[in-house]
Amino acid sequence: MKIVLQNLTKIFPSRNKKSGEEVVAVNNFNFEIPDGKLIGLLGPSGCGKSTTLYMISGLQKPSSGRIFFGDDDVTELSTENRGIGLVFQNYALYPHMTVKQNILFPLQNLKGKDKLTKEQMLDRAQEAARLVQIDQLLDRKPSELSGGQQQRVAIARALVKMPKVLLLDEPLSNLDARLRLQTREEIRRIQKETGITTVFVTHDQEEAMSISDMIVVMKLGVVQQIGKPQEVYDDPANLFVAKFLGTPPINVFRGSVRAGQLYLGEEAVLKVSGAPDGDVDVGIRPEGFLLDPQGPLSCSPLNVEVMGRDVSVVSTHPASENPMVRSIINADSGADISSGTVRYSIKPHKLFLFDRESGKRIPFEVKQHG
Amino acid sequence: MTQKSMSVMHDRDLGKTSARQKAGKALVYFGIYAFLILMALIVLFPFYWMLISSVKSLEEYRLSTPTLWPRMILLGNYAEAFTTAALGRLFVNTLIVGVVSTILSLVITVLTAFAFARLEFKGKELLFAALLATMMIPGELFTITNYSTVTTFGWINTYTVLIVPFLVSVFYIYLLRQNFLQIPNELYLAAKVDGTSDWKYLWKVMVPLSLPTLISITILKMMGAWNSYIWPRLVANDEAHRLITNGLRNAFTDTTGDVNYPVQMAAVALVSLPLFLVFVFLRKYIMSGVSRSGIKG
Amino acid sequence: MKKLVSVFLALLMMLGLCAPSLAAFEVPAEGYDGSEVTITFYNTMGSNLTAVLDEYIAQFNELYPNIHVEYSSVGSYDDVRDQVSTEITVGNQPNIAYCYPDHVALYNLAKAVQTLDELIESDVTVTRADGSTEKLGLTEEQRADFIEGYYKEGQEFGDGLTYTMPFSKSTEVLYYDKTFFEANGLTVPTNWDEMEETCAKIKEIAPNSIPLGYDSSANWFITMTEQYGSEYTSATEPHFLFNNETNRAFIKRFSEWYNKGYLTTQKLYGAYTSGLFTSTSEVRCYMCIGSSAGATYQRPAANADGTYPFEVGITTIPQVDASNRKVISQGPSVCIFKKNNPQEVVASWLFVKYLTTSTDFQAEFSMASGYVPVLKSVDTNEVYADFLSKADGGNYISALSAKVCLEQADAYYTSPAFNGSSTARDQVDILLNKCLPMSGDNVDAQIEDAFEDAIDECEYSF
Amino acid sequence: MVESKQQWKAWLYLAPAIVLLMVFTVWPIVNTVRMSLLEGYSGLKAAGGATFQFGFGNFEKVIQYRRFVQCLRNTVLLCVWTVPISTFLALLIAVALNSIKPLQKALQTIFFLPYVTNSIAIGMVFAAMFNIVGSFYGTQNEIIVTAGIINNVIEFFGGKPVNWINYGSSYMANMTVMIVYIVWNALPFKILILLGGLQSINKQYYEAAKVDSAPRSRVFWRITVPLLSPMLAYVIITGFIGGFKEYTSIVGIFGEKMGPPDDAGRLNTMVGFIYDSLSANNQGRASAAALILFGIILVVTLINLQVSKKRVHY
């Protein structure tokens, strides 16, 4: 089932009564989530991604705007009647119930024509448990399970009533690194198997990129960019998105464009025809550097970190906004930091220009440098 | 060589301190136990007194020099206590009042605490503060007015009058609300997603999770029924509805208005027994119930 | 919501404000008409006494089967007072209650107590279930049979009307160690001068003793004012008159005794002085003034063979003037409360009359309780006469006590009762105990201050 | 939190409690205010048809009482002494209990026992323990029949017996007895709360302290007390509220005269004053005194809350 968000806005009254300022948690969100896809809602904390999720779930009511499931307007529908599954960050398992009781709980609440017999319920619960591979643990209490197991129970509980929409609120943040990797594959697998439209909230861009069909990057309640993970990475709409995606993060320099030529400090690094003259922020992905003795960009290297196939060179540059410039280059290209300077040339499609004021991307046509 | 001697020295040092530490630790524990046992004796003395008094003769009890061990153990006091006070009837009455008022009181407390802990409504904070403020008013003053109220309602000498006026306890509401507040909000949201109503969530999730608090409220309430005196005496002092403490006070008066204390003590001991047993067996719950109230917020 | 609340409150407010009003009582022309009535009776009886009561209620019901008597043992006398006075405020008082004059004075604030004169004097004839008849009021003989002092107590309310009927009574008597007195050739003191001499002699014989123990200091003070004829209180204003020369003088005298080690009181001693009196150690009393109803507590614990370490003698308390003897009258009376249904009042009266004028009931109740009967004719009751004849200082000490009480029947007094009389009683109790230990050069000034304080307290709480 | 059009729903949940509170709590309070403003109001007199003037006479009468200040002082003194002592003692016991293994359960049960027993018996026992039977005053007359168990203990250790509650006892001695009794009474509840709090403190803090080799006393003051501060605040605030309502404990020891025989009313408290007025059937004065007391408690509680806001670590 597709989900349509139309001009979705959420305004919270200010907590501090004296100042009386309102907080706009989500501002005019428009998006259509295609049926059967997994969407990652991505952004730093406080960006409104959880609020969006809660509005989809019905736990919070939008201040304005509409939500559609398929063609049905569900904006006024209460959570109980939306037929969604939601997995909470800390799982929210009922501590006094066994795993089985936890999974059965949503089924016992079904009413009317959806009502199931005891056997049907048990079958469904078994099936859900099998899907998340916890069918051995049905008689345990949540406190007797590990974090990963609890997470699976929470997913099973969300899936058991066969929701049209599955919502996941930071589902992996309480797990350790290995388990996180494993579980996100699991989630991807389950989503594929069930084909449920899924919305996934996370602040971890890597997580979002790795499993989402599409990601939505948000900041301060405003959607920054929507697209397939790779597209967003390769073509960030603004400095924020560029900075937010990618590990190691993008390197940002102060630069200026003069007559179609991009300068970092006094070094002319790239022809950027079409870009207007003026000061700009320049983002260069770590993998956008090429070791090149004749390259236009010279940095003072501090350290080389060997990462196996690649090496990461940490250096400084006077025009860099961050203290360090990090480049990732092929280990074979033999970075030598003993000389005191290292010179790079830049892959043009890994370099982005942004407006100093607005942070908006400034497009340019790639020309041969030199 | 140097290294070795150093490490040896080090070891010896450790051994020394640990021996001293051990001695110190033993001393500390000795102190702790001595303190606790002394305090325990002080706490226990009145109970001891109650028990030995309950087997004394009235003459011995009235001696100007009290005896610390009864000269003669009169277990007959217990039999007398049971028959003269018609303890059977009193027990039944107290049990009826205790059980009914506990159940109703629990329901009301749960509903109210839920509203204060989970629901949003105008004036919530103000109302709660007002409730807490009522705890500061000397309760004796309520008696006069309440008495005329229940008389107007025609409730004198009924079980109703023993049960209804004290169903709402601000203290219990406070305890339970604190407990409810500590149940993570996510559970409530999860339950919403799982399709439960507030009502079902309250009884299926919050109540089971607050069981220790509810049990301690139950016990406190039962104890209240067991110990209540002034109000029952005023409003339901007929044979059919008399409660236990009242019965005790009345039954052992002899002609001079004096009280046959040993028999009364025996009766008090008899009456305390059920509460005592309940306490011993449910200590864990009472403990966690009261302490879990957590006092936060 | 708010509006609803305020309406609700206003409603309740009105409920609280309207006081129950009672129509004036008139004796119905037909007296008791035989209708079904239930009357309630608050008392302080223990189970040994309610057994006696049950028996006589059964007999009463043979005569009046439609009068249902429900009694309730409310606790102590003070408990009865508190219960009744609360109930009166909402018009829910019982029909009959045990009372002391102070209590009636309190109930009178609400004008809740039925005056009995109309009933006592009524000539209406009432027919009983067995066909026999009785006069609703008291007959000449019945009236004359009451011990005068006890009967008068019901009229001490300043207006000469009768508010209560005596139920069972006690007084104070002097207990003394007869064995000791005889062994040492001592005579039992009959007046306070003799008391002083006796104490001095005992102190010589047994230096570690406290010759006299007096349980109730309040009784002592009030009795002394009666014996001296000095003022204590008045039922009409000004109420509190006890700060006068005579009273200060006797207090000063007793304070001197106290400082010589002659006496102690229950408050000063810290326990009932009967404990000192029955003690067999050398620290003990040889005389003790206490309630006649507590005789069994004045008897020392029996030896293994059933005999007693010493014989107890009982006599009238010392007097100021042998020709004008005064002893306090204590113990419960009963009062009847006003009710809207006159039949209830008449039925209550019939029941009260039945109990208070029945020689048999009075005899049996007295033997069970240790109190003395309120009727002179009780000695015609065989069982009671037999009981009295056995009077001794050992097993039948209660009989001895009762006998002494009956012999001093002419000496009973009661003090005026009014709202505040119980405060006066409390205050003179405190006063006496406060003054006894005073010594030194400025005793007079100290005593005067103490008296003024006591009057202040009385006036304040009045 | 789910925003709700559930206003009415919340009120539905509250309805039973509110109705009962209206009738049995709010109305009595309103009535108290009413009675306090009717000069010399007495329920009995009202039942007899008397009417009363509207005014502040009751309040004046309360404040003018020559022992009003004494009542107030006693109440305040008892609070100021008993609350800190009982809290500290309860804290020590709770910490001690929490630090031992063998006998812990048994001792816990013992310490909570007073919680489930009839208060009639306890008061009688305490009075007997402190009671000295005998005559004092005047050297010739000084005869002690029994000095009471407490004095027996004092004498055993070579001390002189003290006249605690009897004739001629000093105010200090009286207060000491009251403080001991009230503290004893208050202990179980406080231990219960504090021990519960202790057991919910994360053990890691103590392990960390051990690693830092902090001495016991430092651990107590710097870790236990701050982490327990919410419970301590609760115990102290309720202790003060209870302390201002002190009455029955004094009756338990001294009887309704509220003082030793030679100075009745010496230990009277605010609530005692209210009772005195009630038994003198002067509900107007009792109501006025109760409202004054309520005002005092309210102020003290607000101060308490203010202090704890600064000191309590949640």
C-alpha cells in the first residue's frame, strides 16, 4: 500500500510557557511512499523524522496536512484503526508477558470481522515467530532475552497482525555493532519477504543507505532531499545533505569562483564553468582525491591510516573548514607523507559547490582541469 | 633481581593491608550487627510486652512494679478474649468491610492514578496539587461534617457508611501515580499500535506491572479496616456491623469503666496475628511496592 | 462542571445549616398506646452486666412486648458523651443514655434532653400486655423509695426541673488496714484533724510509709468545698467560684501534710494508690480513699491458702463537721432524649422506670457491678440482704463497701452541672496536684497564682 | 503523548474519586471554613436553635489563648527534633540493613513490625517504660516504688534515675520522652522507604567508589545520600506534615491532660488544642485553629519543596 503525505505539518506548543515560542517539528512534508518499498527517514536528532513516523502511525495528529494510505484519508483515524505495525527504539515489550503473549497481544485486540479463533491466533504467532527466528523462545519473559532477541520479538509483534504498513523507530540503535549489521540485513529480508510498505527512522546514514529503497533526509522539520540512496549520495541537494551522508564525511573547504575557475585559497583546482563568481563552500568526498604529483591541491600530510585495500591520508589545508582533510586512495598508489606535502587532483563528479549563504548546491559543467 | 624484590615487597605490603583490612572489616560488621540488633530489641520490646501482658492475671498486670516475665502464664486469657469479644462476628464484619472497601478503593485508585499519570486534561497539575494539599489538613475536622452528611444520607449502621467515605485515599493515588509514571511511555504507544483502548491498556498492562504497589495498597487498606476506631464507633456501633477494634474496646470494660488489659492484650495479639502473617508472607511485595513509588516527579 | 460543583456545594451547605427541630413534648392522653417502638439505650456495661440487663429486658417485654429495647455498650462514660453529643447535632440521638450531670449539661445546649417532671407526675394509667395496669408516673412509695441524694442529682441543673433518673451509684469510702490499725491500737479517723493525728502516728510507726493515698484529687477538692460549705461552682453565672479563702486554706493545709510525707494522690504517685495500699512491702499506704465500686482492687492478693495478708476495713471518709456529713455521689444516671414520636419518649420512660424502681433489678445489678443500688428497699431483697450480711474485709469486700455506702445515704451531695462544669472538675484536679508539693516561704502566693490560672483556664474554655 | 479530544474521557476516569472527594473532603473543608467564621459556633447549640455572628472572633480567641504560643512551640520543637533524628536513624538502619547478608530478611521484618500492629498497645507500653511510680518532691517523701525500665537501665550503668513524665518532671525530660516515642513510631515507614530506595540504587556507583578507594563515610555522604535524595525529601516532607499533626502520641504517654500532673497542657500541640475545643463543643474555635494549622503546614511544606528543589537529585 502506498502512503501519501500531503503538506504534513506538526507544530508543538512551546514547553517554556514564558517564551511562548512554538516549535515546528515537521514543516510541510509532501511525499508519496510507493507500495512495498522500504523508506529510510534520515536526519540528526530533532529533525522531525520520529514525529513524521508518529504521525503516520496516528500516535500524533498533524497540525495540518493529510495522510493517505492508498486512496483512504487516514488523517483522522486513530492508531488502533490504521492497521499498522510499529517497532520502538527500546522495543516496548510488555515485561509481564511471555514472548508468546506479547506476540499474541495485538491479535487479541482485533474486533469484528477480523476476529480470529484461538488456533488461528496461535498459528499466526508461530508464523511471525518463525519469520524472525525466535520460535524457540516463546515461553520466555522479555527480561530473559538478549537485546537482539528482544528486537526480533518486537518485530514479530509488529508483523503478526499483517499490517499494511510497518514503521520502525530507530530499531537498531540499542544493539551492538555486529548485531546491528546482522539485524538490518534481517529487516531487509523480512521486508522483502512480506512486501510490506515500511518506513524506517534512523540517524545513522550508513544504516539508511544500506537497506532503504529510498531515503528522505530531514533537517529541522524540513525535508532536504528524497531519492534513492546512491542518487542522494552522488547528487546532494545541499551542503547539509552532503555533509550528513558518507563515511568518512565529506571534506569542506572555503573556496571562491573567479571566471569559471574554482580556487581553494590561491590554488586553482577545477574549472567550473557555469558557476557564478563569488565565495562558495566546496565539498570534496574523501574518495574524490587522486594522488597526483602535478595535482593542483597541495596538503600537508600528518598521518596515513591503512584500511586494507585503501589508505586514508589525513592532512591539513589552509582553506579547509575542518581541522583535517581526509582522503581515501588506493593503497597501491603509494602515498608518501615523508616529503611534507602531498598533491592531489580532484575527480570532478566528487566535488560539489554550495552557496555560502543558503548552502544550496551550485551546479556547474565539468571541464577538463588545467 | 631488583624487580623481583620489589614485587615481593609489594606482595607483602598487600598482605599486610589486607590483613588489617580484614580485621577492620570484621570490626565494621560487628558494629553494624550490634547496632542493628540493639535497634531491633528496642523495636521488639513493646511486642514482647504485649505478649507477656496477654498471659498475665489482671492483678499481676496492675502491680506497681511490672514483672518482666509473668509469674503465671494464663493462656485462658486468649480463650476469654475470643468468647467475650465475640471475635468471630467481629472478624467477619471487619473482613467484609476490609475486602469490599479494598476492592472498590483499588478500582478508584487505579482509575484516578491512570488519569493523572497518562491522560491529558485541563487543570491536571492544579487538581493534583489540590489533592496533595488535602493531605495536610488535620483529618479530625472532617469527622464532624462527614457525620452529618452520612446521617442525611441515612447510612448510619450500614456497611456502606464504613466503606464509602474512605474509598478515596490521596496517598494511594499518589503512590500509584508515581508507579504508573515509571512505566515507559513506549508501552502505551505500543499498545495503541497493537489496537488496545486506554481501558484495556490500563487493566492489561499497567495494572499487572504495578502489582507490588497494588498489593501494598491492599495491605495498608486492610490494616486500616483492622485499626479504624473513631469513625466506626460513631457511625456503625451496632452488633451487626461493629468492627474489631471497637469490639475490643467495648468488650473488656468492666463495671468501673476499667479495662481488663491482659484479656484485651490477648485480643489485640489475636487480632494482629492475621496482619502479621500477611506481612511476613508478602513482605517482598510491600517492600517493592512502597519503595517503587519512587517519589520521583 | 464548575457550575455543577457550586450548585452541589450550595445544596450541601443548606443541609448542614438546617438544625433538626423538635416539637414540644406533651404526655399523650392515653399514655403508652401499645404501638411498636424501638428504643435505643447507650451504656458502658461489660458483658457480665449486659447479662443482667438482658434478663430484665425479657421480663419488661412480657409486660410490653411491642417496646423493643436495643442497647449498645459504647465504651467509657466519655465515649458515651462524645457519641451522643455528636449524634444530637444531626438529630440522631438515642432514646436513653447513661449519663453524668456534666453530660446532661452539654446535651442541654441543644435542648435535647427530655425533662421528666411531666412524666413523673402523670396520673395516666397504662395497660400492660397481661391486662394489668400501672400508673405512668411514679407512685408515692416509688418516689419515696429513692435514696434522696441520688434522686436530687437529677435536678441540679439550675432550673429545678428533673432531667435524669439515678441508675446505679457509687461514692468514695475510706479503706484502711484493719489488721495494722488493731495491732497498733489506732482508731479510724472520722474527721480531718483526727486524720492528721493518725497520719503522724503511722509515720512514727512506719517511717517509710505514706499513710494516706487519695485516688481522685478532683473528688477530694470538691468534697472539701461541700464539707466546708465554701463555694465551688454555680449553675448560673458567674460559674467558677472556687478561688476563695477557705479553699486556699485547706489546700495549704494538705500541702503541709504532703510535705511531711503523710499522703499522696493517684496523679502524684503515678498509679492507682490502691497499688500502694495492697502492697506488702514497707513502702505502702495504710489508708486509701477510693471509689466504693473498686473495693476488690483494695484487697491484697490472696495467700496460697486463700487467706489475705491483712483485713481491710471500710468506713465513711473523714468529715469537717460530723453533723453535716458530705460524701460525693458518683455513678451513672440515665436521661431520656426528646423525640418527635411521643410514644418513643413514653416507652423510654416506662423502661427507665422499670429498671430504676425494680428492687430485684437494682439488687442483682449492684451485686454484679459493685455499685450500690439507688433504692432503699433493696435491703428487703432476700438475695441482697444475704449478700450484705456476709460483708467482711476479705472475700465479701464488695458487700462491706455497699453496706458502708447504704449507711451514709443521707450524706450524698452532687455539684451543679452546667456547660463547663467538667472543665472546672478537670481544673481543680490539676490545681490540687499542683499545690500539694508547694513549700517554702511564698507558698501562699504560689497557691494564689495556681488558683488564678485554674480560673483563667475555666473561663477560657467556657 | 497522544493528544486527545479525551478531556471528557479523563474526567470519566476521575469521576468516582471526584464525587467522593467532593462529598467527604471538599465539603468538610468548606464547612470548616464556614464554622470558623461563625463566632463561637457549636454544633450542639446550633441543634438547640442558637444563631451565631459572622466574624473573625474564633481566630482572635485562638490566638489570644494564653497557651497558644506554647502549643505552637511544642509542635514546632517536636518537628524540629523528631524529623531529623528519625530520618537520620532510619537512614543508618537502612544502610546497615542493606550492607549485610545473613539475618537481613529477619531484621527487615522486625523493623517493619510496628507498621502492622495496633497502636493502643504500643502507647501503653511506652508509658509504662518511662513511668516512675512513687512520690517525689520533698526529701522526706522521696520514695520510689518502681523507677521504670528506662531508669533501671540508667541505674545499671551507674546513672541517676530521671523523672521522665511524672510529677515534677522537667520540660526537657518530657520532651525527651516524646521525641524518643515519636522517633520510634516514625522509624518503620522511613526505613521501608529508604531501604527500598537503597536497593534500587545501581551497584555500579559503589563499585566505582571502591575502585576510587573512597572511604565509607565519603561514599555515604557523597553517593548514598545524594542518590537517595528523592526518598529523603519525601520522608522529610511527610515527616514534617505528620509532625505538625502530632497529638495521639502525646495522649499515649501523658493522657488527655497533655502534660505531667502538675502542669497539664504543658505538652499540648496544635491538634491537641483543636481537640480541646472540640470536646468543649466549640467547633467554631476548633475550625479556626485547624485552618491556622493548615496555613502553617502549607507554608512549611512549600519551604520544604523549595529547598528540596535545590538539593534533590533526580
